[in-house]
Amino acid sequence: MEIAENENVYTDVKALIYFGKSYLKIPRVIIERMSSSNNSERMIGIVHWLLFCFCNYADGYVSIKGKQEVCHRGECIITYEKLARLMMVDSRSVRRYVHSLEKESLIEVKRVANCSCFRVCGYNCFTASDVPAEIPQESKRTRVTKKTVEPDAIAARRVEAELKISHGNVPRTDLLKNCCEYGKECN
């Protein structure tokens, strides 16, 4: 029995090395739409999912034919033709699915060079860290010292640290400590 538990830990470590450090939080409604029995709804869900997955997780730049274009967090610069190739459908269909998402106010589209810039509406709020929006009344009366740090500064440092870590592609072996440390089986 001991050998089987060790094999489980080994395969979990191997999977975590494959997964790497970064992750993506996706709304369940997009996944449910991708599973729809209605083909049109399913394809709209796939377009929304692709745009959600491809959009920037931080403000940055994209090079289009040697020219740098600003691409903000929650935006994706891509052509309809590339989306069509990824989905294995024609570009007219992709335009129709994108138009449906625009009508529902789920995405916004603008032209950038020879591409389209898709802004996934709600991406910033949905993927933001879970920091409470308002400080409770009791904690507002705390003593102010030299070491007092604004919550926004703490969140910014966490984001910066996560970006540094994710570029290193370090495996998440810390996840194994919770469930496999005492020989428990991981789910």
C-alpha cells in the first residue's frame, strides 16, 4: 500500500511541474455556454472563452508588423482570421459570434492596425484580487505608525511578486503539502 501512495505523490508532482505556476480564473457561465446543446450558443461561448484566455493579464504592448501597440489588461489584439482558424470555422461566422457578444455587452471591439482589439468586459473586476472594497469601521480607528501601508500598495506588491514568480515557471509543489503531507490521497 505504501508504494501506491508514493506513486500518487510522484504523479501529482509530475503534473504540477507540467502545470507550472500560472493559472487562469474563468467564469463558470462561459464554460456552461461552451457546453450548450445549441451549436450557435456553444460557438459564442468558445469565442468568449478564447478571448478571455488570450487577453492580457497586465497592461503591456503588442508588436504588430514591427510597430508597438498598447494593449491594456483585459484586451486581446488578434485578427478574425486567426480566431476562425483556432475555431476551425470561417471568419464570417466568427464575426457573427463576436457581434452577438457585443450586443450582450460582454466584449467591445475596435480596429488597431490590421487587427482587432477585443476588450473583455468585466475582466478586470472578475480577475482582481479578493481584497475587501471597504475597511470595516473598527479597523479605521487603528493607530497610525511609520509602518502603516496602504492596502493598494500591498495588493500591488502581491501582483508584482506573482508576475515575477509566474515568469519563472516554478511548479506549485506547495499544493501537495495540504493533501499529501500525511499520506492522504489527493483528489
